[in-house]
Amino acid sequence: MKKTLIAFATAAIAFTGLSGTAVADGERFVLVSHAPDSDSWWNTIKNGLALAGEHVGAEVEYRNPPTGDIADMARIIEQAAASNPDGIITTLADPDVLSGPIQNAVAKGVPVIIINSGTPEQAADVGALMYVGQPEYDAGLAAGQRAKRDGVGSFLCVNHVVSNPVVGERCRGFADGLGVDLGTSMIDSGQDPAEIKNKVKAYLLANPDTEAVLTLGPTSADPTIQALQEMGKAGDIYFGTFDLGTEIVKAIKDGTIQWGIDQQPFLQAYLPVIVLANYQRYGVLPGNNINSGPGFITKDALAKVEEFAGEYR
């Protein structure tokens, strides 16, 4: 019930932001992510940001470290704060490195909303207004419980962002949902597609009784799809993934992937702009954090997702 009330409150705020009367628009909001330029999953974030800016009449900017370097991201947050924006939206991919710059921005009077990475507790610790994202452990737990009901007892988790400990919670939650120890089931795949494919193959060859594969986004899912195809296991081994993308949607459609967990990145970018605009204009703020996911996307519910995959889904 609580989440339902928050959803309705958020919707009401969005409609207020769209009003054309008594609106002193022209705010500038900066979104800083930890994503490298090569990660296409963030295109949905960019699109959600741009659309929200249009809807409230605010200027929006997307900034990121081109290689995904967190130290570089910290400098970008500092630069964004120095430009005196009306709000910063950022991920908290590495609290040890990013907490200082975020706290400094808050101390300057810049409102901050944390999205995507980190936790609601960590967002509060750095002084952010709120957190908008998916509770990663809970999402992994729900996925593991689903897989257990489907008869899965062992798995490989392909983690392409081991440096981000919160993302690893997806693997831990999945293991707990299955009722097994995570142990050596999680591998550090890196982000190079060829390396990911080879590591998946090597693990499955060394552990032929593995019943399921869990990937944590398109970066690891796409090469894993190729690995399973080359090994003749596509459609035979249970395969679930976090997030969506063009190749993931195709794989769900052809039966290679059983389900994708949609954390709805569109909302992670769109809602903070709406919230910040209304906070600046009217001093209103939702009384809680917003869960943007998880939702399970299966073959039976692909029509709208397929239409907007990689754009708004």
C-alpha cells in the first residue's frame, strides 16, 4: 500500500510539473552517471532525462566519465557543483570515492537526488533528498525465488561491474533466493565482450552441471548469449538477466532467455527531474524514496517493451 501511495503522489507531482501556469521555468539540472560511453543501456537514461526536461521546461545535461573511471566521475561531480546548477542527479557507484564530492555539493546548497546505484541509506548519508532506483538485493532475491520455483538449484552469475558492490547484491540475493551459497558462482567477467564470452564458456565447461546463468545487464548478457549459442546450450540452460536491451529482447523472444528484470531506467532519469523542478518551484517533495523496479519481462509481455527497447525501456 505504501508503494502505491508513493506512486500516486509521484504522478500528482508530475502533473503539477506539466502545468503551464505560474511556472518560473528555466532551471538547470545535471545528471552524472558512472557509465562509460560504451554502455548502451544508459541511452534510456539519456532519453528519460531529455524528455523530462522538455516537460518541465528545464535545461538538462548528461555527463559521465568516458571510460567509466570513478575518480574521473568524482571530478565531474565537483565540476557540476561548481557550475551552480539547480540540482544534481547522480549515481553512487562507489561511496568511498563519491561521497565527498556529493556532500560538498549538498553543503553548497545544491539539491541532490541519487539514482540507480547505491542504497537509500547511503543516499541519506550523503545528504541527498531521496533515492530513485531498484533495491538490488530484493530484486536478486525475487529472481532467485522465481528460479527455484522453476526447478533451478545451481547457477553462474556473470558480474561485469565487480567494482560496484551494490550490483553484486543481485548475485547474493539470487543465491539466497535459491537457498544456496554464492561461493564461486559469481565471476568477475570484465567488460570486454570477447573476454566475457570466453569466461562464460570456461566456467560452464569446468562446471557442466550448472543449471542456470544470471547476467547483470546487456554488457554481460549479449556476450553470454553468444557463448551459449556457440556451445549449443541456448534455450537449454535456464537464463535470466537484469535489465533490457535489443539483444536481450530478441533472446527472450526466441526462448534463449526466460526473463529480464526491468528496473525501468527511464523512470530513474525522468522522475528526479520532475521532483527537482517542483522542489525548486513549490517546495514540495515526496516523503519517501521511489522504487523504479523490479519487474519481470517474459515472452508473454514483450510487445510494448520490444517497441521501445533501448529507447525508453
